[in-house]
Amino acid sequence: MPFIPHTEKDIHEMLDAIGASSIDELFDEIPESLRIQHLDGVPAPINEMQVTRLMHERAAEDAGALSFIGAGAYEHHIPAAVWQVTTRGEFYSAYTPYQAEASQGTLQVIYEYQSMIASLTGMEVSNASLYDGASAVAEAALMAVRANRKSKSRRIVFVGGVNRTYQKVAQAIAGTQGLLFDELPFSTETGLADLDALTSMDEPPVAVVISQPNFFGCVDDVDALTDAAHALGALVIGVVNPTALALLKPPGQWGSNGADIVCGEGQPLGVPLSSGGPYFGFMTTRQSLVRQLPGRIVGRTLDVDGKPGFTLTLQAREQHIRRSKATSNICTNQGLMVTAATIYLALLGEQGLARVAASSHRNTLNLVAAVDALPGVKRAFATPVFHEAVVQLDRPVAPVLAAMAEQGVLGGLDLSADYPELGHALLVCATETKTEQDLQRYFETMQSALTADSSLRDVS
Amino acid sequence: MSELPGDLKYTDEHEWLRIEDDGSVVVGITEHAQEALGDLVYVELPEIDQILTSGDGLAVVESVKAASDVYAPLDAKVTDVNEALTDAPELVNSDPYGEGWIARIEPEDRSVLDELMDADAYQAFLEKLES
């Protein structure tokens, strides 16, 4: 796609043609009182050299450490071919191309992506992606309210153990549109969602959000949760880790009827951690709900000569046609991240992804079993996990993690502020990227941090 | 423009209503509306027993180039929907006043029906739009 810049002369000619004196004048119809004069927290402009320097410094803060933190974003090996192909000029755009006659390659990549994600989640249709996992949950909540017309409720319920960052983002995005969000309890004994809390709800919610695995890495009883939610007349939104789906039952097969909307964070599929983004969100659903799906959808069709081709489809959902009643204001997507994910999945294949998942699962189990043997350290839940687990210490977590970080090991996510009911807890993750030596290093680093820090043991 | 059926009521949103012998009201969109929309590809029908307030969305008619709401012309309860439109939305194009009906409703307040346009008034309304 060529880059065509506007010169000052071009801009003036265009403004002259429509009789405007300046670009600002185009916004005249927005009253002065509604315009933001300045944005808090946005620093003054800096030049390219300064930005480059700043970004290198920031990136260096993350670099080099051996990371055992997951909590929503996961370090996986990305075959070199993934980004070699993704960054070719032909693919190098974040946009969903709408000119089918000029964009068959990109449209086909998105179509392949949709096919793979639909297959992975066990659902019938997929969109072309959303911004990230958290905003996908918000979009799924809004979609559920549109789709579940039999329900009078605008309350969305998260079963216990769904990532709280997702809950906060959903609240921020959809809370202003009249949706209400509640979180049900989880068991501090097992780390699993409290099924009774769901079945005994007085007022049936419009949708129930179930995650697999949950934030603590635990594998929930999604069949029972799904059936309980459906019995309340609620739609089921499944939030899943795509890597885990290589081993676990896809949401399309949860319970008697399957989940209704499935979404999640796509980052584990070939997108580097890169200090938090850009990532992408995925979303799939049943064919019967496709008209309520947000975002773009690529379809396969025949051209006038009867040859197969690809084009955007079901556009009547979108804002350029449905205006304020569009299913979302997302008219582009994370196209570049999706291209990477498509190539990643194509390279690994079904078996490759299953090997990544199994290897991550095994590494985490080995790591947790090892540290569980350390005095003052224990695995919090005996529940099956995917590739993440909660570990409890006999003393505050932060100083231990700080001591480990000094030795170049990021030992996990401190849960004590967000989940005080779990005590001195941290969340650890060991993906397939970790070798036996890495696990040994974690063990030794934690051991030495605990020994050096024995004065802080909490005897209560 | 074909002849407007004389036994129907019309709204300025280009919907028609037929008052049945049992008091129920059948709703559809007019010939003018289907022509303006073009070939329909999908009709989103309401739920049976859905309670509607005048001005609520009753249905959505979607063509290849546009999607429009069909509004409830009065407070009413939905008693039946034209399921045939799920598989054959083109019935709205081919027979808007017959096979292409959208929903049957039970009005709350029948007096509103008297305020709607008859065929002559709607014809005049259309001519004014086109002038």
C-alpha cells in the first residue's frame, strides 16, 4: 500500500474546493464548551530522537530478566518466520481493507484467521479481531445485551476467578451504556468459581462470563457453570486462553448447549509481550447471533466470473451503515497482530500448538512442585491448572519478589493487594520457553530470597 | 407507483397496519419502503410476547446497502411474527402487503389507530415527499 502524503499546497487546494479557510474550521460545529483544551497527563511534544531514546530506556527496564509472570500475557516462543512474513510490505498495515478488488491477500489472511479461531473455539463464526482481550470482554457484554432479547436484565455476572482487569475494563467501556457488572465469589480453598452462588441468583442476569482457565490458572467446571447460566436464561460468554484450547474442551462444547459468545486475549498466538501491547482480542459466536457480532467480518464469495474471492461481509451491522445503532464503532482491527497469529497457527498446526500447551502445563507443574517443597512455600490449590498457579508464602510477597528480581528473575505477580483473602499469594507461570535450568534457577533464587529474608516470616 | 390497498392504515415511517376481525393488528412496510431499501437480505423479527412502547424498534429490515428500524406505531404486545421471513426476507420485496407481513400485535390503546393515515392521506404524503 503506497503512502501518499499531503503537502501544504494539497491541503490548501482541498480546503479551497470546499470553501473552508482552515482545518480547524471543519470542526466549527462542535461548540467551544465541548472541546477539550488540554489532556491531563499527556506530556509536551518531544522529537523523534528523544522518543527513540525514551523508548529504548523503557524497553531496557523489561529486558533481560527471566520472567515467570503471566496473568493475562504470556511469553511463548515465536518462530522467526512469523514476523519475517508479517512485516512484509504487502501485509504491513493494521487496517482491514475494504477495497476487495485491491486487497485479496490481506482479506484471505483474515478469512484464514477467522476460520482458525472459529475452529479453535468450537464456534461457527469469528470476527476479524478486536483491540485486546479486555476490550473484547466489554464488547461481548454489549453484544450479549443486544442478543438476549428475552432477558429484561442489563446485569452481566462474572463468575469468581475471571481476570479482574477484564472486569474493570468492561465496566469502564460498557458501564457508561447502562450495563451493570457483578462478580460472584470464588472458593479460597479450590480457586474455582462458586457454582452455588450462580445457581442461587435471585434475579437472572442477561449474561454470565466464565473463564477457562481462570485468572488463577485453575481449570473450572465450565460444563456445570454453562448449564447453570443457561438455566437462568442468561447467555454464556466464555473467556479463554487460545493456547489452552489445544488441550481443553472448546467453549462451543461446554455444557449441553455450548457457550454463546467466546472471546479472549490473542497475544499468546505469536505476538511478543512488548511491554504490554499492541495485542489483539478475538471473538467468535454462533451463526444465529452473527448479526449482533461487533467488528469486521471477512467472507468468501464468488466474483462475477464465478471465481472464489474474499470480501467484507455483513456490513449492515457497521457504523457506516447503521450509524448510532451499529454493533460497535470498531471498523478496523488489529490486522498486523492477526496476521502474525495466523502465520503462527499455520506454522505450529494443531499438534504444534498442543505441544506448546502441554509443555507449558508440565513446566508450571514441575516449578510449583519444586517450590512447594521449600519451607514457607506452598501451592495454594490442589485444583488442576493449565500453565499458571497460585503459590502462598509465609511472609509478605513483595520483598521476596524484589530480592528475586535483583537476581534477574521475575518471580510472579503479587496477588496480595487484589486478593487479600488469599494471604501472601503470588501467581506464577512457566511456559514452554523455560528450560529445566530456568526452573532450577527460579527455585534457587526463591530459596535464597527466603533465606536472606527469614526475619520477615509471618508467624500469624 | 402501484395502487395502495384501501383497507390499510399507514404511518409516516412507511409502515402499514391492517386491523383484523379479531382486533389484532398486522404490521408491515409499504411498497415505497421496500423499494427504497432494495433487495432485503435479512429481517430481524421481534420476540413473541415482547411488550413494545410506541416508537420502540419492532424489527430491523436489512438490505445489501442499508439497515432500517421498523418502529412500533403504538403501545402493543407482539402476538405473532412472520417466521417465513427468516429464510425468505425477499417476501417483503415481492409482496409487501401480503406474504411480506412482519408481525402481529395486540394494541394497548386502540384510539391511536384512528390517528393514522388512510390510503389517500398516505398517497398525498408520498406525493409531497417526492415533490
